[in-house]
Amino acid sequence: MNTDSTPRKWRVATVSLAGCFGCHMSFLDIDERLFGLIEHITFDRSPLTDIKTVGPCDIGLIEGGLCNAENVEVLRAFRDQCRVLVAVGACAITGGLPALRNHLDVGEMMKAVYGEVPNDPELPLPLNRVRPIHEVVQIDHALPGCPPPADAFWQLLQDLMAGREPKLHKGLIRYD
């Protein structure tokens, strides 16, 4: 018989792909509520840890679109580790601002920026167009906004941890 009355903590991890990191900054705007949240979750890879790899987790929050081959690899590995994957922000959901380059030829753009197409094996291979993450992996939920407000992150996590389908009222969805 288990006499331990400590409730199970949810493992939460976050990743940023091609974006501005604004969604992570907005998540941190939960401010002092983070202290209460820590009672219920353990952060795996996130801006609050120095963990470079992600292990199995309950909830994965991923911001940014897919700009290069490395983004695709990171996304697939992250999806494999997350029971629930949430696309966070406009870049993850639609490609966002990075997708503004989609009407340009990548080779021509590289020449214009660098004077030539870089040929360095250390650089990730750029994709022909920026893609939203749902074009590569299945997502379970989307948290819209640019960035989503801290209260939207809070509501999403509260709903998921309570076993409810996340419901964001109109006031929590904004594009600043």
C-alpha cells in the first residue's frame, strides 16, 4: 500500500524553434504564480533549467516554426518525448513572422544576405519555406497569440492538469 500522500508532479518541457523567444518570455510573465505551479510540475528542458535534452514528459510546449532541417529534427525528437504537445504562438501554428520569407527563393536570399550561399556543414540546411509544426508532427492543442498572454499559459496548464480540454475565452487570445 502506498502511504505517500505526495501528489504526482507533471513533467513539463519547452522548446523554441524559429521564432523570437517571445512566447517563452510571456510564459515567464506568470510571475509569482510560478511558485505555486512548481508545487504541481517539474520542469524538464525549459528556460528555467539548464537541461539540454528532453526526457519523457507529460506536457510539451513548443514555440517557433520550422526554418531548417535542425528545427525538424528537434521537433520530431520533442514530439516523441511528449504525451501532450502544445503548439504555442503564431510561429508554431502558422509559421508566423519567419514565414514572411516564404515568397522568396532561399538560394537568392542567401546570396543577397551573405554574398554567396554558405557551404558549411555546421550550418543547418534551410527549408525552402518556413512551415508550421502541425505539417510535420501531430499536435494536441494550440495556444494562439503573438505571444499568448501569461494568463493563457496559466489557463492552459490548469485545464490540462485538471484533465479538462483547454478552453481559452476570447480575452486570452491576442496578437500584440
